[in-house]
Amino acid sequence: MRMKPAYVTGACLLLAGLFMTACSGEEVPVADDQPQVDAESGSFAESPPVPAVDELVSSLLSGGAAKLRYDRTGPTPDETGRERQVYLEMLDKDVEQAERLVSNVLLGHDYQEVRRTGDPDDVHLTFGKQGKPDLSVRIRSRETHSNLTEPDARSSTYVTYML
């Protein structure tokens, strides 16, 4: 099927307009319900912000202690809200060492450990701070979580919180 010249011209003008807008440096409005991505960090900036989680991820990655598998937002499992999920593979860190690293960063941001369950190979922690969403942390050993992709990973860490 051949396109009529008017359609081709219209499509070209639309693409040129989009290109000019993108290159102009001006912000393009985004729908309120869409997560906004910080171009420099590639992280989602949704309300409420939790700088402690961003610092945790940044410090673990820059220090070579972890490899990021994903950092995503989406509906909660029961689809009653939205949550952020961060999944890290901890390099050469067992569950105890990973827990110590995670706790140090979160406690440094005035979070308090409010609950701890599980066993030595599968630890579930909840951290709370007034005015911020609770942070759910799960740290599992390689033996408990066998689908780790990094050969040097000895444990995995999940951090989840409601948006």
C-alpha cells in the first residue's frame, strides 16, 4: 500500500517536531500517573522519594559489593498499589555480610529495624522511619536462591517499598 504524499509530509513534520522538542532541552509534559526517569541516574523519581534506597544501591554498586539485576516499579502482587523493587546480587558477600552492609546504610538514614524473621540463609527485615514508607529487605544465600547469574554472587538482596 502506498502512502499519499500528504500523509508522508505530515508524518515527516510530526517526526521533525518531536526531534526538535527532544533536542531543545525543554521539558516535555508527562502524564501525572507515569513514572519519571532521571536521565543521569536512570532511576525512577516517584513520590515518596526514599534517598536511603538510592544511596544503598549506589554505594553497593560503586563499592563493587553488588551487581544490579533490576530496579523497577510496578503494581503490588495484589494490585492494590504500586511498589519499587530493587534486586541485587551480592558479590563475595554471604547473608550476614550483606545484612551488615544494608543495615549500615539504612540505619545511617535514621531508619530503625522494626522486624526480623527468617533463618540464617533467608533473612526478612523491615526498616521503618516516620514519614517514609517501610522498607522490606530480604537477603538469601546462594543455596537458598540458586538462580543467581553472577558466578561470584554468594547472596541476593531484595529491597521493596510502597510508592
